[in-house]
Amino acid sequence: MSVDLTAARTLSLADHTVRELNAALHAPDAERWEVLDPGGRHAIAAGLDAEISVEVAGHVGYYCAGMNQRASVHIRGNCGVGIAENMMSGKVVVDGDASQAAGATAHGGLLVIEGNAAARCGISLKGAEIVVGGSIGHMSAFMAQSGTIAVCGDAGEALGDSIYEARVYVRGEVASLGADCVAKELLEEHRLQLGELLERAGHGDLDPGEFRRYGSARRLYNFDVDDAGEY
Amino acid sequence: MCGIIGIFAKTEESERRLGEYAAQMLLQMADRGPDSAGMAVYRDPISERESKLCVQAPTGAALEAALEAARAGIGVETHHLIGERHALLVVPVPAEEAQHWFERELPEVAVDSAGRSIELYKDAVAPRDFIETFGLATMSGSHALGHTRMATESRVTPEGSHPFSTGLDVCLVHNGSLSNHNRLRAELAREGTVFRTENDSEVAAAYLTSKLRGGATLEQALEGCLEDLDGFYTFAVATADGFAVLRDPIACKPAVMAETDDWVAMASEFRALATLPGAEGATVWEPEPGVVYDWGKAAVR
């Protein structure tokens, strides 16, 4: 019997458990999936590893699309703590707002949040790209090691505290910078990188020249007693 | 962990179904706090000459004896027994006088709340059992606060459950943990506060009571928390008129709010709000750290 991979599967979380949904998505028999009645449940579409697209019609809870590989997950609503946490590849789009720790520790892939992201967005980022249409909360990009965060709105307090080699671009105001995070010149290579990223994230109408770049001053890599006050 | 819920009815229909709404929300927060549960419902205000008291005794026999003593001591107009150890009393004396009488005459009986409209029930039982035992789903009311507890700081006891009363018709629920509660407890005890538990949240409640007694508004008292409390917290505080929410500036502990034309609600997680009618179309947002949010009858009507 042949399976029609182009047909979309629809699954309601009013009728199925999250465990049943995720089991189906882990061994997918279709390329396109629609999830109804998410009701803020946790761990929806977590641990995917296939080139499928999943659309969730509503608000989701914690760790949605966590550990994602290759899949494209679209949330038509808000999401709770830790959206796309530890994502490896693929794409996650949130139409609404994201709670804290969006994209935490993500290694690869693209996370787009159309609304605002709360505190600790991109904490310990390890290579993924995050684009936020609105603003981000305090302690974002904390200890971010590599990857890129582009923020079309403002950033909260202590942006980029103890940041390593991740790049942060902010179009609006930054409430304050964290320890060892500094504003840096936006060179041509950064304009190109940011322009290309914004384009892919659906924000190609924005001028990369309106953003400011932030990154590590590299003074905390090795302990120096003169920097003790920075810790 | 711990789970918090709060709901304020903006229509008569929501007031009529308030208990049902609050019970559904609390049930969703059951796995954030399976140790204990509690709820304060504001309903059926009584006259200024009377007061409503919610009491709990260590045993059913102790409750019977306490009721007997209260009838003789201050008079009891009506009483309603809930489960074995809890009762709602209406007494013909002002609430503070009634509270003092219980403290003096029946120290083993806890007065969980006192006022003109608050009814506060709590116990060290699973949230589902709590909702059934106390018949919460059938209650009407103007607003309610609820809590499910996963204890971290002190023992699991009926008295250590939330909400904590913080004065007449005022109560608090807390998700988090305070690190300077021992010092604050000592300071408040010197001022005359009597503590019934080792619980850090009881200290937060007593702190608010002390501020309110000193003439602070609820908003000022909550702003004081930002200065004087060290630790993690999402607080929800209810008064006779509405409720307020505050998250500490670090905001580790979650909170989500939602509003429609019919109700305003807050919860630790969205899945509690998702049970409410019209939740799909509600305005939903996460309260900012260190900002006091409040709703009163005047503010939303």
C-alpha cells in the first residue's frame, strides 16, 4: 500500500495525548501536520528529526519544538518557557509572544518570534539564529557562545552578560549591557549577514543599517584580578 | 514549583460560574503542586456588624468543641461545616474582635480568613480531592485566588498551605522561595505578629499585613516587597475589590495573564487559562518583572 506523503495529517490534542502526537511525529507518515487544540500543553512537537512541517493552531506550553532537527514548526499563538530549546537544525516560527529562555542552548536552525520574547532569550546560545520581531527581556544572550540574535525592538537589562562569540543585533534601545558585553561597529560583513538573516526570517523590509551590533569585549575569557569587579 | 490561579469576573454570568472556572484552572495546576491546595473565594458580603470566619481545627471533635465554645463566647449566627475539620462561621462581632477571641480562647483552632466577603479553604490534600471535598465548583463569587503547593521551604501541613490571610478580606498566594524570611519573621514577631508556621510565604503575608496596617495601599505594600524581600516570587494578592500580581525582578517564576470582556485571569501557566470560555480569543500576556498589576471593580467596570 502506498502512502500519500503530500496529504496533511490533522490531530487534535482534545482527542490525543501529547505523547501520542509526538510518537506520530517521530515516525511520520506524512510531510505536513496540523495540531489542533494545543491548550498550552507542554512539550508539543519536541524531539522531531524529519523534514516535515508542523503547524500548531493555538497557544503552546513549555519546551515546544525542543531539540528540533530538520523539521519546520509553526505556532499560531504564544509559547511558554523554552521554545526550541536545544534546537539542532530546522525552523521554528511563533506568531505571538514567547516566554522566557526562548532558543536556550540551541545549536543550529532558525527561531523566529514575531511578538516579544521574555527574559533570557537565547541564553547559552550555541550556534542557532534567533530573530525577534518585538522586544526581548532581561539577561538575554547570557553566556551565548555562538550564533546570532537579531532584535527588531528593544532589549531589557543586562544584555549579553558574560557573552562569548555570539553576535547580537538590536534595532531599538538596550536598557543596559551585562558584564563584558559592548557595542561594536556594524561593518559591511555584518550588514550583509544581518540583511540575509532578516530576509530569511520574513523581515527583509528592515534596513540592517538601523541595527546596532553587540558582542564580547573578551575581557572575561581569562581571569584577571583587575576585572574582579565585572563578575 | 507550585501553581497559582486567579480570576476576576466581569459579568454576572462569570460571577455565577466563578467556582467552576476557578476549579478547572486549579485542576490544571495540580501537577505543579500535588502536596496541598487552597482557594479564597470572595462572595456574598455580609453587613458591617457581622463577620465571616473560615476556621480549621486539628480534628473533627476539636471543631465541634470550638463551635460550642464560640457560641457561648462571641455568638455564632450561622455555621457551615465543610469536610471534618473546616467550617465557615458568621458571627455577630467585628472580624478583628472575633480573630482575637479565637487566638486567646482557642489557640489550637486556625482562623484561615476573616472579613466580610472572603471565604478561604485550604488543606494538605491533592488538588482534585480538595475541589471535591470543599464543593468549590458550585460556588459563585466576584473573584477567587487558588494555589497548589509543592513544598520546598517547610513542612506539608494544612496550616502551611496557601492562601495565607494577610488581614481582613486580604490574602496572598506565592510561587517561589524567600531567602531572608527568618530575619523578617523575627522583625515582624517583635512588632507583635503571631506566626503559625515556619513557612516563608506566611512571612510575605505578614509583611504585607504590616505594611497595610501602617497605612500603605496594596500597590505601595507590594512595591515594598521589591525592596525588602530577597528571593524568588510570583505573588497574587486578593482584596475585597479585586486582585494584584507581582513578580520579582529576576522573574524565574512564571505567570501568564489573560483578559476578555467576561473575565480577567492569571495563572502560572497558560494551560490553566485555556480552560476558560473564550480563552482562544483572549488578550494574553506575561506580566513584566517587578511591576505591580492590579484589577479592581472600579478598574474594569
